[in-house]
Amino acid sequence: MVELNRERMPRHVAIIMDGNGRWAKQHGVPRLAGHRAGMEAMKKIVDHSDKLGIKYLTVYAFSTENWKRSMEEVSGIFKLLVVFVNRDLKELVDNNVRVEVLGDYSMIPEDSKEALERTLARTKDDTGLQFNIALNYGGRDEIRRSVEQIARRAANGEIKPEDVTEDMIGQGLWTGSEHAYSPDPELIIRTSGEERLSNFMLWQGAYSEFVFSDVLWPDFTPDEFEKCIAEYQSRDRRFGGR
Ligand code: FPP
């Protein structure tokens, strides 16, 4: 067990949950069984984040690029969302967790959308951990959307092009919206040994610390999570200063 400094807990941790497919292959089971195991790992990390006093947890559940996967895999991942909600919504409410979505989920299957909206509605007044599910999320996509809004305001004459600020761009991102507001993540974790950002939190990650774990996501435990946080706490963050 690692010793964590409670005074230096990251407020916002974002996770690229990678390796479900490789885990499935290792265990000789279908890819979807890997995602199912990934869902169980995710649930434990939500619970543990709450216990550690982390205020915001974001997980990369489905990217704008993930639609390229087989129909079977895509619809299977969305079905897991229904399974997750049906099984765990009550516990999330009991634990005061507020669920938010980062991404345009208007085109996901109807039953998943219904489950998601039920979750958002039931947890919207919760004041504990904010659990952001990045769904149909792409970093470039959200920056493009924000820029489009600003360009409209400039075209309407509401603002001048030279008035555009970084804050305005940030406010137009999913993490800048009123209900899903989240500060920039101090820590971004990626599992499975891959060391890429894959279009995740491009704007918000400007000063994030990156911690890469070799563990495949379904094997990622609260213990492993604490090791990543300890690694983060050992770093000296300077934000470009000295
Ligand atoms: C990456 O592993 C994982 C995903 C693209 C999906 C993540 C989904 C879950 C953890 C399911 C539960 C989510 C919710 C919100 C209920 P990969 O398939 O790219 O792994 P590989 O690189 O080993 O093939």
C-alpha cells in the first residue's frame, strides 16, 4: 500500500481506460467480455475516488473514433451503459455522486440514452464526486464546437475577433458548460502501456501530469490507482514557471 498525501490530492483525475480488448484476448473471451470487466473496474474506481476525496473523475468511455469498431462491439458497449445504470444508479445516488456526460450523446441507441438521462436527472442535485462519462467525445471536436460558437458571436457583431480569450474557448467546451463544469485535470492516467492522448482533453490537459500504467484496464484496481496518484504527488509541478 502506498502512502498518499491527503493535502495534495488532485481535484480532477481523468482516465483513458485502455486495454479491454487485449485483456479479453489474454483470457480467451470475446472483446465484449473485456468491456464488461472494464465496467466493473470503472465502478470500483468511482467508489474509490469518492473515498479519496477526489472531486471530479472523468473516464473516456467512447470516443468520436470508436464508431469505426464493429456494430456488435459498439452496440455492446452501449448496452453496458444500461447494465451499469440499472445495477448501480441507486448506489450512486446513495453515495451522493453526480453523473455528467462530456460529449454529444444524441445519436446513441435509444435505450442507452434513456438510461443515461434517467441517471443525469436522478443525480443532478448530488454534491459529492462529479463523475464525468466522456461519451462520443473528441478533443478536437469540442474545440471546433467552441470555436464555432465564438465565430457566430463575432459574425453577429457581439464580440470583435481580437476580443476572443482563452477563457471563452474553455467555456465552450463540455467541461465549461454550466452543469458539467470541471476544472482542468491535474492528472491524466492511461492504462495498458500505451502512451498517447488519443484526442482526449486536448485543451484541458495543457498542464496535466501524465501517468502511464502498464496494467490493462480490467485489471486496474484501487491499489493501482493509488500508485498513480502517488506518482503524481511525487512530481514537481511548475506550470512553465521555475
Ligand atoms: C478501450 O479498450 C476501451 C474502450 C474503448 C471502451 C471503454 C468502455 C468501458 C470500460 C465499458 C464501460 C463503460 C460504461 C460507461 C458503462 P480497447 O477496446 O481499445 O482495448 P485494446 O486496445 O486492448 O483493444
